Amino acid sequence: MLASAACGLIHSDMLIDTPAIADFLASVNGFSSIGADELGKLADQIEQRSYAAGAALLRKGDVGDNMHVIVRGRVRVLLSDGTGISRMVVHLGPRDLVGEMALLTGDKRNADVIADEPTDTLIIDRRTLQPLLREFPQLARFLTEILGKRLEQGGGMEWVGKYR
């Protein structure tokens, strides 16, 4: 994929075909419980994207309409306190998910996610994820567990969607 360097997107030798994407997802926690046929269908709907070191994958305050599965590279998640000062950094790498919190809660993104090195991701949007969550409760359970861990790491949250 070729894209503008101004956005931090780069060309990369990433997973190209649907079977390779499906095989990769089968090795990712949460997705590993989904059958090969369903993973193949999911792989057909996934966008592949590559980022240069220092590029932003996600920005605080943006709409959370998708999540990334990191294929290659490392990212840092910059969490800030109520005053806007970064107080914590979480590092994530291959087979980790990022952006799932805003996607699941419907809230805006609460952190910047920056590539520490050239990074390739698979992007799953809300429209693609919703039917999977209904069909595969184990995936929904896994994402809920991640959400709980991230809330705990970030010092909690007073509201999730319309719930206090």
C-alpha cells in the first residue's frame, strides 16, 4: 500500500492475501476461537495499513469507529490525566489490539497511539465487528476482558457509553 508520508503511512511488505490474514488472525487471542471459514470472510473485509516510526495510528478525541490488530512493529499508547498531562505509557506489539475501547464503548478515543517503529496493522471497523460479536460470544468476552484491563490501567472511567 502506498500512501502519503505526511500522514505517516508507508509502503510495506505486509500480509497481502486473504488466507495469510486469516491465518494471522487465528493466532490472535480472541480471534483464535473463530472458525477458518469465518476468519476468511473477516479477512476479506479488513483494511491493511502501514505506519512509519513516529506516525499516529489513533488520536485522542477522534471517533472510535475501528480497532487495529498489530501485525508487525511496536506502538506506545499515551494516557493522560484530567489536566491533559501524559502520565502513563503502555507499549503494545504484534498480536495486540488497540482502539477497541472507543469502538466498544462508543466514546471518543482517550489516548494517542504512536508507532515506535515501522508498524503494520489490520483495521477492523464497527460494521464488520458487530456481527462477529453476536455470532461469537467468546470474542465478545475476550474484548470485554481487554476493556476491563485497559480501564484499570488508565485509572478507571466514570462513564461507559450511557452507563455510569
